[in-house]
Amino acid sequence: MAKKIYKSLPDMGKARNRVDRPVLRREDIIVPASVSSYAEGRKFFIRTFGCQANVRDEEIMAGYLEKAGFCRTNEAKEADLAIINTCAVRENAEEKVYGEIGNFKANHLRDKDFTLAVCGCMMQEEGVAENLMTRYPFVNIIFGTHNIDKLLDLLAEHLERKKDLVDILSFPGDIVENLPSTRLDSYKAFVNIMYGCDKFCTYCIVPYTRGRERSRSKEDILAECRELVEQGYQEITLLGQNVNSYGKDFQDGTSFASILEEVAKLGIPRLRFMTSHPWDFSDEMLDVIAKYPNIMKCIHLPVQSGSDVVLRRMGRRYSREEYLRLVAHIRERMPECALTTDIIVGFPDETEEDFRATLSLCEEVKYDAAFTFIYSPRKGTPAAKMKDDVDDATKHRRFDQLVKVIEKGVIGHAEKMVGKTFAVLVDGPSKKDPSLLSGYTESGKLVHFRGPSQLKGHIVDVLVKESHTFSMIGELTEDPLLLLAKDFAKAFQNEEVVIRYNEAMKAFKKSESVQRLRDELEASQRALALSVKEGKDEAYLGAKKTYLALKEKYENHPIVMNLHSAQEELQRELDLIQEKLP
Ligand code: SAH
Ligand code: SF4
Ligand code: F3S
């Protein structure tokens, strides 16, 4: 394709600005004719890098593409349309993207109509889109994080004008609702409660790539969660770069604690949230987490560093002491609460003393899990301009040392689990060993155990037998067939035939005239039996006549007739189900 059209390019200076006022827009999905005819018989493929915000964006893009008529494929080679959804948080995340783009050259060579789109956080960085367009001439569309709702329009423009396009906005603009979405999991769902980040930690690119903090309305969040509960979802994770800030932009006292509580009340079996910044973790939040058993007692509380000097330079707005006080406070309220974290080693000019402070903090907190990263300078962020005299070898040595200290804490927690039973939400066959099932406990520990694959999506009790640091080996405490049978009966409760049968039975038991008739019928049956025993023909004939008359009256009673027909209907339904069973 000869000419490229640069509709708009990102400007990180503008992206830093918080002047825009997002408004709410409800999306009507219109599929352009050029897109629906292109979609016919074609398959799309999406590769996502980065965090849950990107995963949720993938689900929305998949929703748009399926509405347009594309089918999904998980085989990159088969794709007629591929989207690479990128992350910019660290340099290594970016390097993977270049490799991935290169993989699609074959699709381009095989099919001149193949379309390759690249989107996501990395595209929001200055210079990246132009570089991609020059280095990879087979990239057709580049867009950013703020216009994924324009996916079909951009595709239409590319198809109709036969031009490659770049359209990246620096401001987020509207909060778009009624977005289509095809969820990747049928039991666990992510729900965005807010977008963007205003924290501007000095090392972090996210506030530039995702724009200002903006909350979705409570009504929209609750409607989405309610629908998930109705569809049988077992777990919802409320998403935001910093969920504690939820609702602050409404300036009406709305808080994260209130939305968390309202979602918990909808009755989803498991509710999680991420990420919460230690700085504004309120007591009100803690009260709600402690109060509702369906809010998982597992908090991701990124500390980043244990040194006050580094924390200040990172712009994290809390001290080591404040963080440790918060940890103690959480554990006082909920001693069983799991804590996980993110840590960066090798921040510019991190001294050995700073690093030791991080080690000692980890020794003290004993995290259940931690994500550790070596600092990666991000162009355009304040930390990228800071002086850094620490060499790479030192950074790697510190990283290895930190991982060892964290592992000790993790092992400590894991070993305490042996011999105890935990509720596990089954994800399905384990990726490592498909003969085992895998799932997570409420506190987020991975457990492997034997069981039928039909248990996927069920919450089951598992006795932990062995600890392997980052995962456990366990055993189901209940017979899996009984578990499935219970589930089957529960599902059947809402079937129309069962409801009708239950109502007919209720009316039968409640009706005095029917019960009287039944008593009389039973008495006549006893009299008949007695007359047979006594062998007197006359008495026998009289008793039989009475019995038959009562029987007819009983069987023709409308309530009894109704019960019998409901029973027959239920029996027919059960026979049909039995036929279908293997
Ligand atoms: N909003 C979340 C997480 C954002 S990114 C939060 O504040 O916790 C996830 C993690 O990536 C961060 O917690 C941080 O530990 C790490 N990270 C972010 N920028 C980084 C950088 N420039 N170099 C290395 N790690 C980084
Ligand atoms: Fe980045 Fe800090 Fe915002 Fe998290 S809170 S996304 S680390 S700027
Ligand atoms: Fe990466 Fe963007 Fe998430 S930079 S971590 S995908 S918000």
C-alpha cells in the first residue's frame, strides 16, 4: 500500500495534561458495509501483552469484530486480520512486540488482503508509530488506547481508501458505555471500574498511555456485574490502575468502598479488585473487605521499594513506616488476609543501603507473592532523566537476592497450607500437566489436583497435601460425581417443568378437600383388605364399590389431576436427559 495517512500522533506533553473533561457516551455499534463484506469467512487473531486493562481491551475489540461477522482463531498463521495489543511498561515488554509483528510477515506474503493492526499502550509513546510504519511496511493500522471504540471505522477507512492509517489520540476523551465484548473466560471476569491514572509515579508510563483518571458510573458497573452474576460467573475482579481513587472525579463523596460493597451484595461468589495504592487505602475499604465473605481476603499492595529516599524519588507518597503500619492494620483486622506486591530494583541511584531496606521490608512483611522488576527507564517520565550510577551487574545481583528473600516468605505461607482444606475455583486442566486440574484458592494460591474436567468453573474443597512454593498439590475432599450431581440438581431447579411440579405438589399438600379424600380412600382400602381377609362376599362387594367410587373421585379431583400431569411431564423430561447422557 503506497501512501500512509497520519490522522493523529501522540504527544506525551499533552498526555501529561489533565485538562480534558471526559463525558459519558453510549455507543451504538454500526458495522460499516465495507467491514461486514470483508469479515465474511475471515478470521481474526489478537495477541495481547501487558496488564488486565489490555486483556479487557482485547475482549472489547473481539466483541466489535464478532459483531462485524469475523470468526476468532487462536492460530496466528490462520489469521486474515491480526491485532497486536501492546504494553509499554518496561522495555522488555516492548521488545517482544517487535518479534510478534515480524511473525505476521508470512500472513502478509500469503494473502494480499491480510490486515495487521497494532494498538495499545506502546503506540501512545512518541515516535513508536512512525518507526513501526517505516520498519514494517506490512503494518496497516495503528491506533492507541483511547480509540479502540473506533476499531471498525478505522478498518473501514483502511479498506475503502486502500491506505495504511495511524490514528493515536493524546487525550482519552469520552467514557464509552454499551461497548460490545466477548469475554475470554466463562467463569472469571474483569470489570473496569475506572480508567487511567493520575498518580504519576516518576518511573511509570501508564498515566501517559492511559490518560487521566476517570470513573465509570456506579449504575453502569452494577449493571455489568449483575449480568455476570446472572450468567453464572463465579469471580469478578474490579479493575483500575488505582481502584482506591474510584469516584473521586465525581466529587460527590462516591468512594471505592461503596462500589465494592454494592458489587459484593450482588452475590458473586468471589470478588477481587486491583490495584490498590497504599497511599489512599481507607479504613472504610478495610471495613467492607472484612465484612463480606465473598470479597477475597487477598490484597495486592505494591510497595515498589523499602527505602524512604527511593520512595520519595519515585513519588509514591507514603513512607516505609506508613506502609508497614497499613500492613499491620490489615493483618489486625484480617489475620488470614494474603498480601502481594510489586517491587522495582535498581531505581536510579539506589544505594546498597536503599536496597537492604527493601530486603528487610520483605523479610518483615513476608508476602504471599511478589512481582519483581528491574527498573526500566521510560522515555518522557521524570525518572528517565535522573542520574543513575548503578551498573547493570549490580542491578541483576540485587534482583536475584530479592527473589530469594521473597521466596522464603512465600514458602512459609505455602507450608502452613499443608494439611488444610481450601475452597478452589477450578480453571480446568492444568497447563503444565493436563492430567491434573488447576485452580486458585481465595487467597490466590495455585492448587493442582485430580478430578474430572467438568469441574471447570466450580468452587470445590481441596485438601492440600504438598507445597511446591508457588503451587500446591491437593486432593478433592468430596466425590466429584456427587459434586456434579448436586450442581445438576441445582441447575434443574429453575426448569419450567420442575417449577410446575413443585407448585402442583404444594397445592396438593395444602388442599384440605384432597387430603380428606385421600384419608377416606386409604380407609376404604383398609376396609377392602379386611373384607378379603374375612371372606364375606357381600361385605367385600360393598367395600370394593366404596373404594372404586372414592378412587375415581380422588383421581378426578382437579388438584390431583394437575399433580399427575406435572409428574408425567417431569418424568418425560428426565427420560430425555437420560437418553442424552453418555
Ligand atoms: N497501577 C498499578 C500497576 C501498574 S504497572 C500500581 O500502581 O500498582 C505494574 C508494575 O510495573 C508496577 O507496580 C511497577 O512495579 C512496575 N513498573 C512500572 N513502571 C516500571 C518501570 N519503568 N520499570 C520497572 N518496573 C516498572
Ligand atoms: Fe503507574 Fe503509579 Fe499509576 Fe501505578 S499508580 S499506574 S505505578 S503511576
Ligand atoms: Fe502495560 Fe498499559 Fe497495562 S503500559 S501494564 S498495558 S496500562
